[in-house]
Amino acid sequence: MYPEGPVLLKRGNRGDFERKTNEYTQNRKLMIKSDGYNASLYLKVATLIWVILILVLCIIVFIVPLKHTVTPVYHEAVQRWMAGEPLYINPTNLYSASLYFYFPQFVFIFMPFHLLPNPFGDILWRIVQTGLLSWAIWRIISLSRTLQNERLFLYASVFSIIQSLGALRNGQANVFFAALTVHAAACLARSQWGLAALCLIGALTVKPLGLVMILLAVVVYRPTIGRLAVGISVFLITPFLFGKSSYVLSQYQQALEHLASFSVITENRFADVNGLLRALGIGLTGIASQIIRMAAGLLTLVFWWIGAKRTHEPERAWLLLALTTTYLMLFNPMTEGNSYVIVAPILAVYAIHFLQTDIHPKLGWGLVFMGFSIGVLPEILRRVDRNFSLWWSPLMMLLFSAILVYTILSRQSLRQPA
């Protein structure tokens, strides 16, 4: 029986996944007995690193709650919703755009944290985000069935944290978004269609960018279509349960106008592909930028379809996450340096995957360099080139994209059973 392709995903593959998991468990027990692999030690070290990170974040936020943080924007949005005021108009300057770049539904995610006394709400926000991200990394690493998941989780944790420190410190929703997209990929690989749809809708609620992964996922993972339809219906209806219809409709309209206005932004402060082009002196204008982004979206869809036919799980789910996040880093016009927390987990997965094989170890070390350079070099070279991260990070993403295309095209299509 051949590995399932996109057509077979209509029937699901949970039984096959469970069979492989049982085989993995038996082999793992034998390995631990024969090689003395200390799984608990690696897991304890990885967990300790995450706990220390959370404690440091809590202490910093408690001492200086209003320094290096974006949560005031979220607090203000909740306050304005509760008062029935516009979310997308800057109250201090009507001629300046609001800093709220989310759908109205994000207000309900942050509202429980807003209702807590300061700074405890902001502290809990960071604890939840960090815990959700660490759990997501564990879940996607454990898909690999390499018999040494605890050690790989330790490596992936260190790799991801280095690229995520800024976003974690600032309490940015990027961390929440990254965690939910990784969880979604892990659920798709396990044929957990309902949970996958929930995570995808959650990612959309946290950031409008979640729409990209949804559009790619439904092309291949057909069982999610009905569940996502229900989820999106709930997503659209929910604001009407907490506000007047006229107010909610006005916020939907303002949200679309607000987000559309930033789709043509070309300021020299973002680390997307235009940041790289600007460094070369050929930055794109608004309309040209939109055309390039749409063309890149179609090309991403093509490679996703081809790649899905040539891979099986969990590599297929990894590929979905990789194509989604690299596209967002390169072609979201508002990609910041701290946005790269979104791609950090899957970059770690591919680096470890390549290093675990004898075919592409050099590519693995290349990805390790990419990840560490994105996280470390901008701080080191800030005084030399203050815009270093604006062109270096997208350059690394272009190289990662090239690696993904190479792995897709170098595979043969999986045959379907007669």
C-alpha cells in the first residue's frame, strides 16, 4: 500500500497514523534499553529552559510593565469595544492610522487578560503564549518518530527561543499566532480535523494572516472544509453577541478598509521582500508590490499542490506550515523583525530533519545558520547597519524557500492505489 496522497485525505488516515505510532513506541522502548537514552533528562532540561524564560519574562514585566511592550494597543482596543467606540481610528490623531491591525474578534481573546489588574494580566498573557508555543513545538517534533523526541525538542526549543525573544518580551500576538499555526499543522498530520479547524480559526482570530494557511489547507485537507465553514460562521457571528449590530457592521467595514490601506505600504521599516529590494535600490511601489504578492501567492499554491502529492505525513503538514510561514514573512507588507517567531518552529523542524538524514546534512547546518543569524546578527550589527534585519531576514527566507522548492521538485509523485 502506497503512502496516501491528497485524494486519500478525504478518507482520513488516523488508523495508519496510530499503527505507526504503536510501532514507534515499541522501537523506542528497545532503543532506551539498548542505548541508555535518557529521555527524561533531555525533557527536563528543555522544560527548565522554558520555565526560566517564563520567569524572566514575568520579572521584567512586573518591574517595567510599560517598557518594550505592545499590549497597551490590545488594552485600548478592549476598552474601545466595551465603550462602543471605533477600533480603527487613532483617538489622539484622526489623521494617523490606528495601530490595531486585527479583526474585531481579537478583542475577545485579549479581554480576559485586560480584566485582570496590571501588570498581572500582561504577565499571564506572556505565560499563556509561551506555554502554548512550547507545547506546539513538542507536538510537531513528536510527529517525526525519530525515537529521540525529547532531545530534538530540546534542540528545537533553543533554536526557536533565540528567534523569538523579542516577540516574547513585547507580548506580541505573533507568538500566539505562531503557536496556533504549529498546533494546526500537528493536528492535520494526525487527521484531527476538528482540532485542526479550531486552531486555524484561532490563528485567523489572532491575526488576519491566518487566512493564508486556511486557503492552502482546504486545497489538500478536504475533511476540514465543512468544519472550517462552521468555524468561520461562528467567527463572523460572535461579535454580534457582544455589541449592537450597527456597531459591529461598522467595525467590520473599518477593519477591511484599515487592513486594505496597509496592503500597499512601502515604508522602510519592514522586513519583507521589499526590505531586501529597497536595500538593493529597487523597492517596489504600492501597486507593483500588490501584483508581486498576489503572484507569489499563486506560486505558493502551485508548489503546495505539487508538494502535497509527493509527500506523506508528517512531511506534508510540515510543508504546509513552511510554505505558509515563508510566504507570510516575505510577502506580508508589515513583516517586522519580531514577526520571524512565526517561522522559527518550522525552520527548527526542517533543520533537525535534514541533520537526522544522511542525504541533506549540509542543508540542515545551513538552516541552523539561518535561524541563529536571524535571531542574533541584527542585535550584533545594529550599530554597523541599523537596517540589517530588514534585508537579511528576508534574504534568509528566500534561501529557505529555495530549499523547500528543491525538496519538492526532487521528490517523485506518490502513486495512488488502484
